[in-house]
Amino acid sequence: MELFDVVDAKGIPTGEIIERSEAHEKDIPHRTAHVWVVRMKNGKPQVLLQKRAAGKESFPGCYDTSSAGHIHAGDEPLESALRELEEELGIKADESDLSYAGIFHSHYEKIFYAKPFRDNEITFVYVYDRPVEIDDLTLQEDEVESVKWFDADYVQEKISPPRDELFCVPREGFSLVMEWMMNNKNI
């Protein structure tokens, strides 16, 4: 059973804890941590996106943030980001390897598998800019089908209206990462 902290608009736990299913069923705000693996290639910013496994409860088979996951009750965003990066991609990083890029709120309702899926998340965004070779990664099969490097311009085009449904990358998170990359051009 996955338990989440209920949070306020700033992502601060209220002291109430709920089950994952209840958070999504009742549209209750909770926290997630996203890690974007980035690099510069031929002078262009690139992001590593994961293709979500076909069995995922939301956005199956879509390209998404490099690594992402819910923050369990009592956990902190940075420790959750590190855990997800290792679980999903096999990257064992230290706290100093991640850079904080910001926070955003996403709130939507969609239908998956003929059932409504509600998400009300406060997301903490981190950047990992150490060298990464796809062949060296160990993907979590039940979460990640594959990974691929994309030019940031291409991703921006795909997530801009009208959105390409093969890309479920959150625009707000992508914007935070692009801003981070512009301010850290020495990567």
C-alpha cells in the first residue's frame, strides 16, 4: 500500500496521510519528484525521455520525464528523486549530483482504461547533468519500456498545442528544465 502526504498549494504536508488510490480517486493534492537527465550535444540541449511501460495506469506508451515518481508519506523530495532515478534508470546518484530546478502544480482528469484518473500533484523538479549512456542504464521493466535522447527543440514542438499524444511530458516541468539549462550553459 502506497501512502502519500496530503499537501497544501506549496507542497507542504498538512499532517494528513492518504492511500494512493484515494488521492487519485478524490483529486487530493500530493507530491511527486521528477528528475530530468540532460546534456548538450553539438551545442544543442537534449533531454533523456522514458517511454512509459504499456501497463502503466496513466499515459501508457508515452514519452515522459526521464524519471519520476510519487513522494511517499514522510519522505523528502530530494530523497524520492534519488530513489526514482535509481529504481527506474539504474543511476545511483548522490544528493550533490542533482540540481533543484523548481516546483510546479499539475491538475487534470483523463480517462485511462475506461476509468477516470485524477491527478493533483505538486512536483519538485531536479536536473541530472552527469554523462549518461543509454546502454549503461538498467531500466525498471514494469515502469519503463525504453529511453531515448531528444533535442529540446523537438520536445518543445511535440508538447506545444496541439500536443502530440505520444508525449506526456509536463510543459511546466520542461520549461523549468530549459530555464535551468539556459542558466547553466557549462554542462
